[in-house]
Amino acid sequence: MLKGSKVGLRARYEDDIPILRAELYDDVVNGSRAEGRPWRPITPGSKDPRLVVDDTDQRLVPFSVVELDGGTLVGTATLWGIDNHNRSAHIGLGLLPSCRGKGYGTDVVAVLCHYGFVVRGLQRLQIETLADNAAMLRSAERNGFVREGVLRSSAWVMGEFLDQVLLGLLVQEWKPASKG
């Protein structure tokens, strides 16, 4: 397990799947805001890659996020779009509704940075988020990410186009907060 100050990132367990489905993926509004595609329900028992891990896909590393104090599942974290040639990847995370606003997001981003830069030897990490996602913007910027631009009206979400903010962090700019 990779450890931050509040959370740990570990492999996805079978017991995580019903909780993630019910609390993250069955929520139409938040699911639509988190995905770059239209929301659709996930059938119980499906092998949907948002829930079930495909260990053969080397471009994607999904984690379950748990509290260090007690091991309670609090969400998901992903390093995705891994490009080994250019040594870059994207960061994504989703916290269960009851776990938002507790500083977990900032810690998840820190642990993903440690994983990307130290474990994987990447040069650049990137985050794309909706311009009104203040929590993700705050978590990214607290970890040193720099706003690199706005993608105007680039996301179709629940009947309207929304702006996305592009943030980046280079390994030489990264200041590790913990030993990971």
C-alpha cells in the first residue's frame, strides 16, 4: 500500500465494487461531471473498467483509497493515460460523498505524485478538471500543480458545455510532502 498522511492507495478489492457502484457511479450528476463521456448505469456483475481492474492494461493504474486510520474505503484514485515514451500521465480521483471536504483529495494527489514520480519515474503529471471543481483545483494547487490553461466549453455535462482547467506538474517542481 502507498501511504500519505491520511489515506492509503491499495489494490481494488471485490468488496469495494458494490460500494463504489452505489456511491460514485450510480450518482448521475457527479458521474456525469467526473467522466468525459455520457453517464450510463453499470450493470451488477459487469466487468466495467471503472470498477473491475484489468491488470493487463499498462496505461492505467487504478487504486482504491482507504483511510489509514481504520482502513475504511473512501474512494478511487487513478494514474491513467500513462505514456512511457514521454514519461507522462494523468491523475484522477473520486471520493465517496461522505468523505468529501476532509482533506483526503489533497492527500490522494500527493500519494499519486509520489507513485508517478518516484515509483514510475515519470517527468510530468497532468490533471484536467471542470473549472467549477474548487475542491480538485485546491487539491492540485496545494501539491504544486500549475494552471496551464482553460479549455473553453470543452465538456458536455448534463445539458451544457463547461470549461475545463488543465493543470501540470513537472518532477523538478514537485516537493514531496511525505515519504509515500
